[in-house]
Amino acid sequence: RMNKAFKDRIATVDIEDPSVKPGNFINPRYLTGSILEFLKGGQLSQFMDQANPLAELTHKRRLSALGPGGLTRDSAKFEIRDVHPTHYGRVCPIETPEGQNIGLVSSMTVYSSLNELGFLVTPYRKVRNGKVTDEIEYLAAYDEEKYVIAQANAPIDEKGNFIAERVLARAKGDIRLVKPEEVDYMDLSPKQVVSVSASLIPFLEHDDANRALMGSNMQRQAVPLLKTEYPLAGTGIERIVAKNSGSVVVAKRGGIVESVSGNEIVIKVNKEEINENDPLDIGIDIYKLKKFKGSNQATCINQRPLVRKGDIVEKGAILADGTSTYKGELALGKNVLVAFMPWRGYNFEDAIVISERLVKDDVFTSIHIEEFEVEARETKLGSEEITRNIPGISERALANLDEHGIVRVGAYVKPGDILVGKVTPKGETQPTPEEKLLLAIFGEKASDVKDSSLRVPAGVEGIVIDVQVFARKKSGKKNSYLDKLLSEEVEKLEKELEEKKKFIHGRRDEELRKVVIGAEVSKDIKLAGKTILKSGEKITEENFESVVRFIAINPTGFLKDKEVIEKAKEIVDKSKLQIELWENLYEQKIKEVEKGADLKPGVNELVKVYIAQKRKIQVGDKMAGRHGNKGVISIVLPVEDMPFTEDGTPVDIVLNPLGVPSRMNVGQILETHLGLAAKKLGEKLGKEIENLKKKSKDAIIKKIIEYYKIANDTQDKLIKKIRDEDVKLLEQYLKDLDEESLNDILNDLTKIGIPISTPVFEGATEKDIKKLFKEVGLKETGKTTLIDGRSGEKFDMEVNAGYMYMLKLIHMVDDKIHARSTGPYSLITQQPLGGRAQFGGQRFGEMEVWALEAHGAAYTLQEMLTVKSDDIEGRKRVYESIIKGKYYYDIGIPESFKVLVRELKALALDVNCKMEDGEIKACDTVDIVSKNKKFEI
């Protein structure tokens, strides 16, 4: 389009004309139009999935075969959807949707990236003469087929030579054993074949592919919880995922923490990291924290500081926790004690039995923030108005509204409550005699506006946590409420500027101190008539604070030494320039605020109201583990009724053992065992530290290191070597901590358990788990004797009970539950609408009719098709009879029959009713009830 417009324009303009510029030929609207069209309506421009940090990260790494220039769901055959050898290390073979998009929408693998041509590439280690080097090269699929590539788990010695005589490798699309000398490259890591979500599943190698797919998809649906907790059995990439997702706050530059509050972290940057060429860089980084904001999926985004005042931080350090993170590590769920056993039929068909402890202790409680907005528009009949004066509304219903008609922050609201009062002008109508009388008595015109207020929809209740008002400034019209809001915003900006000025002055004084201490003054310095420093005296540390303000105003007037004057002048001038630049910047910001909001055409005012709900876990909520083991809660049992272990610990969740064998996701059993060992190790560490005679810092660190070694012990020599290096780093890290931070870590290890990393395809083996069981004094089988909470008797057989990381998913019963008595009807058919959003009824379709016919339920069937649906007169009579307490009502003609008759009339077929007495009547005028006569059509 742009090309065509350019050619048309150039053909009509005299190119020789000197006043003609290139801008005359190009209309930028075509370009901006195309960009906006792509961003607003493009298939590949999607509403971001923000349910949790993993969902956000995965959505940004998504690959699609659909969209413009791609395939359609119908034309995509099996071959396109299937896994292909070129996907290796580039496209995840596990993570893909389950529905009609299976195989068409997929995810990038952990290490894959795009090359300059836009092709997916994956990293490999270069192999030279049978020796593996540390050189890393990225190869695209078309490059890869030329080479022989060994697997990442091929055993190599410390020098990088292959140990085995033959190495398993991929060569020209085939997998075969080759000599080490033939190998060109080696895989970087065993996890390079899977995506981020799949690589978060411990023991993935023991799960069936179908369940692994469900597991990786369901982790993205986990709701951020109020209290987070790291997984006992992790894969080691939780911290990396949290950092890369953007959920946590990461330090841009190193420095010292100047101040910390719930809303912001201020860091005084290291001198060497300050950009001296940027006058706006004043050596301070301010990190604003997001506090209780709603995400796209109405989940809660809240950041909590992890650092304290005076802490020294490096570049890349995690300063604050975000959604679903625990101390900088991804934490989507909770470690709970699960038992695999049937429980009185309540866990039949994947249902889940949970303990009341999970409800009472807010273990799976989450906060949800809903946003509601209302616009006051310009209409043909006049402007809509946001006000408290709403016709026909009682004072009680307006109790939570302020003088402007907007709900107050902190109010508890229920369905039907008014959030924002709004009136819309009605058309001028002829007043009735009654209205004329009222007008004559009260002397004012009866209201000609109708109530169009924003109300709380059905199924939502909670606390108003924030209200935002946006309005355009109208010339000549004063709005005191808006002026108040704007002045508050301006005040906030001015306060920010003052803080920046204060810091610039502080830094200026620090630099002046280095220059002027020991320098002589050229004249007496007086403060409030009192001489602080006489001419010729030197500036010292003691009098510097009193003198510095005079030097900052005029270095030339108070200092003797020319060199000192030059240096001081440079420092002062620099600070003045910085203040001037920041003042200009904030002046612009204040002007923007005072200008008013930039709203859509025709909208005068926009009000957004945010309601927060605290949702505890309840019957009907969906839960899942990381292995595709999903289920719906069927019952919440009192703690005393739950099965309990011999030491008296009640189980938190009872899962059905039949959910394991046919699904072939044995990873959940291994996770349960490893989780149990990790928990018991933590308890054992706690007891040993309690029993220490001398609880010195060194003794505590020694114990932590000892238990870290036990938890992460492995047979693999190479991994052992890496973990030994980790131990040294951990030891140094713990030694650098203050006592409070060390106790904090110790508290986590003893209360939650010692986290154990079991990376994908190179994780803990059966031997490793048995070794840990032995260490903590558990049986090799991992099974426990459980006692019935109801009877107090032991169960016949030992039960597999351990700690599993369980997630609460976004499919919550509060969003799904729905009931209707009366409600809206379709305009033409007069049948109730369908769906929860429309407050609709249940569909009674053809097959349901057959079911009632089969049972001979004639009266029920008649009701379903008439008074419960589109028999207008009949349903009114039913309602009346219920209100009067009578149980008799009459059936009329359904509206859909009348619609059919009218459609037949449109086809020139005159369909009428012939009454018993021979009279012909139009079908829609016949009242078959009151006449009580027979008729035929």
C-alpha cells in the first residue's frame, strides 16, 4: 500500500521543484497503520499469560506454525505435528498444547536461540581428535547433518578424553556407536533437549511422555500463593528461571543498600560503576517495587525486599522476591505430606482428599485482584456523570461511596454493590400528570437521568484495594476532586525530586571533603553572627560540616589555594548541572500530569476499581503435582480424621494409588521418596545443631556443609567434582553472612527441609535415594505404617507416604460455580441465555429430551420445554403461583413455536389455528389455557 501511494504521489509532483522534499511523497499513516494492525489484531500478537513467572517466560519463548504465512489447524497433518530429528536441542518434544494445536504450538528448549538469519540454533562442545574442549559452537539444523555428535552423558576423563572405546552418537540422522576420533561435537548438557517448563520436573526421565506434557503445561497454570516455599526435590534451574522471568528485582549495578522499604530499594552505586559521561547518573539506583498489582489472569503481583540497609550487593544480585518466588528461587507450590492410599472412596477417579490444616494455615491460599472500569462518555443527549446522586437508590446502598460517587478504598463489597455511581441522561419525555403535580409542589424538575452505575458482578466479593481516576481537563470547568488528585500526584513527584537533590548534595559534599580538608580559607566564615573559621585557618573534619555549605555556594570566595579552588569548582558545577537537568526532567513530568489523562475520543472520565479476594483452598479446586498427576478436591477432612504416621504427624493429602500404574508417571513416587529423605535430613540437622555444646558460627556452618554433602552425594565423578567446588563456594558464602542471615538459612533448612537438586536426565538414582533413607533411619522401601485417624487402628499394609511438591491451579471452583433462578432471555426465541458470563441457564438439548422421554417423565419434559424456557405467559404464571404459595399453573404456547409460525408466514404459508367450534384464529393470539378448547393447526 505504501509503495503504491508513493508511486501515485511521485507521478503527480514536479520533481524538479526545489521546494519538494522526500517527506512530501511518503505518508507515514500506512506504516503506523500496519504496525498497529499487527499489534492489535495480529494472530501472533497475544495477550500475555501472566498466571505465574514460568507462564510469562514460556509465552515469550513460544514457537508457532500458525498465523499469517503459516498453516491452519485444519490443513496441518500428522507429519507436521510430529517430533522431527531437527527438533533436537531446538524445539521441545514434550511441551505442546493438548487440544487441536498439538504439535503446532511448541516451546524453545533451554539453550536454544536464534541466529542472525532467524534460524533456531543449539550449542555444542567442539571435539578435536577425540578430546572434548570447552569451546562452544552454535549449530543450526542444516549444519548439524554434516557432523557426528556425541551425547552429553558420554563418559569422559578429567582431561576431556572419551573413556569408552565406542561412543553413542548421532550421525546423518541416525544413532550409532562410533570411535572417539570420529566425533566432531558433543552435546552441552542432557537437558538441552527440553524446554524450561519440562526441565523443572524432577525425575522427568521416569515419566511417560503424555504425563510429562501435562506436567509441563500445568506448571504454567499454578496460582501464585500467599506463602511460598522452595521445592525439596528440585532440578537446579529454579533460581535461573526466576531471575530470567523478570519476576524478581535484580541489581543493575553493585553498591551499598542505602535504604529499604516495602515500596522501594535505594542503592548507592559503587564509584567505579558510575557513568561519569552521563550527567543524569547521580550514582544512585532506585528500584520501585510492585505492590499488590493484578496480572492479566487476575493473580497477584507483589514484590518483597530481600536485602537490608547496609548490605553490599553485586551486579546481578537478587534484591527482592516477586510472584511465586522464595528467596530468588522459583516456588510455584508447597511441599506437603502425601500418602498413596484409598480413603473411603473419596479419592476415586483422581479426586483428592485434603486436610483442614491446608485451609487453616493458609498453605494454599492465594490473592486474586480483579479490575473493573467504568467510562463517563459524551452522549447525544448530554454528558454522563460520575456522581453520588443516583435516582431511586437508598442511602444505605451509597454508604461506601465518597462525595464524588466512587467507592472508598478498604470497603468490603459483595455482588450487586455499587462501585462507581454514574447517571446517563434520558431523552426529554412528556411529564405525566403525577410528575406535573410533584413539580408544582416541590418546584423542581423530576430527574431525567437513568442509573448506569458500575456494580460488583455475581461471584465476586472482596476488599477494594485501589481506585484510579483518569479525566481529561475541560477548559472553563472546575473539578475539585480531579484537582485534588492531580495535586497529590504533583506533590509525589516534587518529593521524589527533593530526594534526588538531597542525594546529589550528599555526594557533592563527600567529594568536596576529599579536596578541601586541610585547605586554608581566604576569609572569615560566619554563621548566625558567630565566626566558625578565621581567615588563614585550615578546614578540618570537625568543622567541615559547618563550612561546606559556604564552599558549595562560592568556592572562589572562601578558598585560598588555586588548585583546590579549581577542583572544588568542578565538583560544585557538576552537582549544579545535575540538579538543573533533573529539575527540567521533573518539570516535564509535572506538566504531563497537569495536562490530564489522554482518554479515548468521547470519554470524559475513566474510573478503575481494584478488588482483592483471598481464596483459601476448597472442595472443587483443581490441584496437581509436577508429573501430570492432576485432580479435583473432593473433601476437606478435619486434621484428627486424617491418617497419621507413628510419630503422630497427620498426612496433608491422600492420593489414589491407582493414579500411578496406568499413567506410568513413576517420577511422582521417586519425588515423594526424595522429598521424605530431604525433610528428615533437615529435621536431623536441626536436632544436631540443638545438641551442639558450643553453638558458634563455625560449628553451625560445619554442620550445614556436612549435610549438604550428604544430600548431594553422587557416584558420578565429574558431577562430584563440580559439587565439591560448589561446597567451597557455599562455605565461603556462609562465612560472609551475618548471624541473622545465617539463622534465617538454618531455619529454612530445618523447617522446610534440605533442598536436593536432581537435574533432568542426570538426577538421583534409586541407589542414591536408598543411601539417603539409610542416613535418616528410614526403611529402604520408603513405606511407612499409617494409623487411621477415625478408628485409631493401624492400616493393614504399609503406605508410601512422603513429601510431594503440589500446585494449586488457576481452575478454581469460585470462577466456575454458577446458578440461575430467573435472568436474561434471548430477544427472538425468548429462551434463557447460555453461559456463566451471561448469567445463563443449563442447555436442555435433543439428547436430554430423549432421556426424559425414555423415563416417561412427561410433566418434567413439558416444563423443560415451556415454563422453564420460552413460554412467556406460562413462566409469569409459575412465578406468581410460587409467590402466592399455590402449586397450580397453566402451560401456554412456547415462543419458539410462534417464531416458527412467523417464519412459515414469511414463506407465504398461512398457518392458523382451527378452534373446536370451527373458528379460525392466528396462532399467536390463541390462549390454549383460558379457552380450554381443543384446536388444530
